Amino acid sequence: RLLFQMLSALTVSSRVDYTFVRRLYSDDVAKHYTPEEKRAVLAEYLTIFKDRALPQAELVLGLKHIVLPVVESVTAEGLEVAEKVVDEEIINGIVSTLLDPPEEISARYGESLRVELLQLATVLIREMPKALTAHRKELIKWGWNHLKRDDCSSKQWAFVNVCHFLEVYQAPEKIILQVFVALLRACQPEGRALVRKALDVLAPALPKRLSSGDHRFPIWIRYTKKILVEEGHSMPHLIHIWQLVVRHPDLFYSSRAQFVPQIINSLSRLGLPTNAPPENRRLALDLVALVVDWEIKRSKQHAEAAESGAKRERDGKGEEEGSPAAKKSKEEGGQAAAVKTEGAAPMDMDTDKAKAEEAAAAAKQQQQRRRSGDWFLNSAMEEMVVSFLTRMMFAAAEAKGKDREVTALYPHALAMFERVIKMWPTTQIRLNYLDKHFAHANVSSSVLLATLHVYGVALEVQGASFLVANNVQQIGNVLQRCFQLCDLQLHAPLAKVVAAVICAEPQPQQGLDTLQQKLEELTVLQLASGAEASQRQVQAQQQQLQLPPPPNEHCAGTPHAVCASQVLTVLMKEVHKRGLLPEIDPAAGAPPQPAPIVQRIGRLMASVLKLLHRYGKERLWRIKYNHEVASQQLGAPPSIAALDNVRKMLLLLCEQMPRLTQIIPQLKKGFLQALVLLIQTGEADPNALMAVLAVLREWLRIAPVGTQGALQTNEVVLFLQRLASIDRAD
């Protein structure tokens, strides 16, 4: 009894820390006492409760810190240990003394005491249902009486208690349905977690507790749909029901035809309003994932059913062919064919009638699929899902820097968009609403990034079919904005989109050739960035004036040049992936007229060579510049970005040069001149010299001397002479 007498220390406020008392109850008593000692503790509490030896506040603390931990501990150790501690005598005492006392005693129970007793009854029902079978009447009476109370906390715990009872014990269907409907309507913020817990307990038990009867859908599905229709205008009710569906997808799968249209229609209400909380937006994305998972499951089941049906048909056909009757029919058919005269012809079938019969059979099969529960989304629903995901992506992109929780949803929305487009590749992607985003002069980089991600996924899955007439102009304007902004995070998705558009095959009345020409011009402009400084240098040399100061950043290291080189790298990978560069046979004579895509690549490579020429001349310019006037930065080596970009462009040209020189021979001369110019700057720029050596080694590896498009012997000797003239650096 000393354990319970120490509870008074927890009922008063004091500067003394009594954490050791709580630890004594939770650790020593609940975990380290023997089963006999634990049973003695429970028996002592029942005696104290019956005699009212302690105030009600201490009785509540005894339930919370001693009785409940002991019961949960012994039930976790197994049924055998639980039955030793919570035996029939203890159970009878709990039911008669705590849960079903005379009415005048239970009327004096406080709210906190009722809550603790409801938790105790719930644990016993969940863990020891067989031991409580004889007390089912008292248990349901205890829980049902609290469902009628107005006190919120005890009522919500009563829902949990009753749901556990209905899960393990059979009850009238009317009571089960009444509890389920009450939980569906209980969407108040108070006690939301307990209502959700009660629903998660009761919902999986509904199929085995409630019969569907002759109706196609079970009665609990019909009531869920009814409440959804009646209370759908209320956002809390809508969220409450959809959360239940998301948590139990398999439970509602067979009846998804009743809910998927409602889900799709409610996506915009949940996720797109500007003042929508992040929880609602997250729920909307979870609903999309639910619909997609249901569609994948339906497709797998349909494929498995078709495969098993075909297998049964093959097995049945083999058995029929092996039967004696089939052999006899086959022999008679062969004899009849032999008796036919030479001029006789078999009767022709009525093809129109056969086609009509096939169409009718297909329509009948589709109706049977829908009646059998093989329900699927139509094209309008698919477009609504895709439209919602794109709008959700842009809403999350616009919230960058304003709402961190909404911005965190962007990767989830993008992943769902990719998943949906790959599952429904023919769905039309409508992006007309993007015009309002780009009507302003200043567009954030996050919005541009979201647009590029949408374009990239659409082009990867749908290809040229995405580039319809109403999208071409919009794509051109967006890509032009991206080139102008030239943000580092836009480089990779921009390169992917530009490569896909340039490699797409133009269609009549599509305007794609104009867009491809525009993208080529924009890429050339990026490569020409910094040309003004080079022109000033040339003018000063022609007029024999003092050289102007070089720019702070090398022409090959500007963001525009780095962006253009990444675009070209991805473009050439896409070209090789699609096999757009033709193989040239040297024995066939002069190569044919290059295709438009090859001519475009040749012009882009020529722009890269111009950039390399400017880079080499700029390095010489910096060497000749008056060191007394120049700052330390101007005489310093190029930046890491410039060197890395030059190395990438050189290797890119090296990979393509053996084949491109066969198609466009004039590229080789410009490339060799650029290499020679870079070698001249080797003393001041050893890193550029190492890049040239890597290019020459790679070129000789790809195309040995003497092969088509390779370096000639005299060219190799020229490079060796140039390299030998450079002094060894430190």
C-alpha cells in the first residue's frame, strides 16, 4: 500500500523534483516486479478503490502511473504471463468494482477518472478478448453510456473503447453502423486524434461485421458516400473522410467508382487556394497517389486475369484436340476436302457482319468489366489530375521564400507528375494558364524551373506530340526567358528541354522549325557573350592604341557560356541516342547533303570554335597587357569555371570531330587553329595546355592516324613541334 500512499506527492505543486517517483512506477514496478508482485499490486488497488481509502485524484494517478503500465507490461510479455497476473478474479474485480459499480457510485466519477478507466478497459479488450467474453454486456454498457455524454474527452475515448469491442466481438449490425456513421460525422478539432484512432480500429473490421447483401456496394460504403455528398460543402468533413480513405486504400479499392470522381473534383478545393494550409495540399497529393496506386493495381489484376484466361483457353483447346471426337471430326474434314472438285470454292464470310459482331462483343466486354468492378478513369479525369499536379507545382514554386512547408511539397508534386505522365502518356497537358505567370517582366527562377521540369517530363514521354501549335510559342517565350536569366539552377533542365526540342522531327503546320531556329540563335548568342571586349581589343590593335583593360571574367567562364556548353553537351548526347548523325562510308564518294539537324549542329560547333578563338586571344591579351596598370586579378590564371568549361567544350568537339569532319569538312581547320592558339598561351596557362593534350590523346584514341576524320601525320608533327617549344613549368 506504500506505493499508493506515495501518490500524494504527485498531487501538489512543489519545488522538489519527484521524477524519481514516476520512474519508480514506470520502470521498477511495471518492468521488474515478478508476476506475483504485479498481481498483488492490482489486487491492492481494487481494495483501495472499493474502500475509498484514497481521494479520487490519487486514484486517477494510481490508474495512470501504476495500474495501466502494469497491465500493458504483462500483456506485452505474452498471454500466458497476462493470465497469471490478470486472472479471472482480477478481471471480475475490475468489471464489478471499476467499470460496473452501482449507479450512485459511478455518478461521482470525475472526467479524468472516466478517461483512465476507459483506457484500462480498452487495453483489456484489445489484449485479452477471450478472458473478457463473459463480461461483454458490462463492457459495451460502460462504453455506450459514455458515448451519450457531452464531455468531449471521455466521449472520444469511449469511441476508441467501443470500436475495439466491435472489432473483437460480434454485435448487431445496426449498432456497428451507428458508431461508424457517428465517427464519420465527428470532424471537430477537439479529439481529432482519438476519432482517427477509433476509425482505424473499426474500419478494417467492417467487411467481416457488416454483410453487403444483394446490393453491389456494402452498406458502410453507401453511408460513406451519402455523408460525403451531404457534408461535402464543409471542408472539415471533406478532409476527415478523405484522410480515412487515404489511410485504408485496400478497404475502398473495390468501391473506388463511388469515390474517384469525388476525389478528382475536390483536388482543386484542397490544394490550389492561396490560403490553403500545407496539410490540405499534402492531402491532395496523397489522394492523387491513391488514385494512381488504384489504377496500377487495376491494370495488374486485368493483365493477370487476361493471362490466366488465355492459359485456360489454351489448355481447353489442347484437351479438345486430343479427344477422340475431335480426331474423328478432323479425319472427316480431311476426307471432305479431298472429295471437293478443283473448281469449287469455299464459302466467303460476311466481313461486315463479323466486324459488327466484334464491336458488339467489345462493348459487351467493357460493360461487363465496369459491372464487375473493373472501373477505370476516362480521359477527362486524367486531364484533370494532370492539370492539378502542374498547378500544384507552380503554387509550390511561387511559395519559395514565403512558405517553407508549401515549397517542400514541390519534389513530391514533381514526382507524382512524372509518375502520372508515364502511366497516361497520351493525356493532353494544358498549360494555357501559364501565360499569366509570364505576362510580367520579372519571373522568378523557381517558376521558370518548374516550367522547365514540366516541359522536360512531357517531352521525354510524349515527344513531338507535346509540341502542338498552342505550345510552341509558349515554349519559345519561356526558353528565351531562361536564356536571358541564365540562373545556374536552370542550366541542366534548360539543356534537357532545348536538346529534346531541337532533336524533335518537325510536323506540318506545327511551327516547330521556327522554334528550333530560335533556339539555335539563342544558343549562339550565349556563346557570343563577351565578344564586345574582344572587339575593343581588335580595334585598339588596328589603331595602334594602348590596349584596354581586359574584362574581369574570362569569356569562356561567363554564366552564358557555361549554360551554352551544357546545352550542347546534352544535345549531342541526345543526337547520339537517337542516331541522328549518319554514318559516312568513305568508299561511297562525296557525302550527301547534310540533314537540317546536322547543319544546325555544324553551325553550333562553329560558334563553339569562335568562343575558343576568343578565349585564346584573350589570354594573349592579358599576357601583353601592361602589368603595372593591371590588377593582380587580371594577370591571374582563368577562373575554375572558365577552365572547366574550356575543357568540356574541347572534349565535346574532340568526340564529334571525326564524324563531323566527314560531313562538314571545314570544321576541322577551325578546330586545329583553336588548339594551336591555346598552345601559345601554355606558358601562362598550364591548365589549358593540359586540356589540349587530353583532347589530342582522345582524338588519336577515337580515330587513329590514317582513318577517315583523323589527324594527319603532318598535323601530329605540327602539334609535337608546338608542344616541344614550351619551357617546362614549375
